[in-house]
Amino acid sequence: MVARQLTFTNIKEHLGLEESDLGFATDFKDLGAIISDHMKLSAHIDKGGGRRWLVFEGTYGPLRPSIPLVVRWIKTYITYDTVDKRIIRVTMTIEGQKFE
């Protein structure tokens, strides 16, 4: 569901990335690869009253380098409500590491 809503425009607007940063062909439209198939459970959040949120984490990358010696990845966090059985929040961010 989340992957279907991803567009290059959203990624550029919210993460500041260009199509070339992702390494996909220019006519590529299915950005589902960014939402990793290998999402792992990252946290359990007890909201009380039997309500529990699960946070799943995925990583896509490394992205194409824009600065020498810096490696970047897209990190995705999906928060799921187990009572309402729906996604509460999707957070995408860029994580980087500088090598010297």
C-alpha cells in the first residue's frame, strides 16, 4: 500500500533526492524497492488498554554518491496499530556515513 503511493516527486520534495540518486532507470515507475521486502520489527510500543503499535524498519541503498567518501541510505519506519489493523505513520529519512 505504501509503495504504491511513492513517486519520484514525493521523494524529491520530502527527501531532496533526484531520480539518479536512487539508481533506477529513468523510465522506472515502481518505487516499491525503496520500501524493503526485508522490513524487520524494530520496536513494540504499548499504548495501554491493549493497544500496541509495532514499528518496522527497512533500509534501501546505498544511494549513488553525491559527495566523495559519504555513503547514504534511505531508512523507512512503518508504525502499525495492531488493534485498528492499520498503518499509523510512515517515516522516511536519509542516513549517511562519512569515511576518511
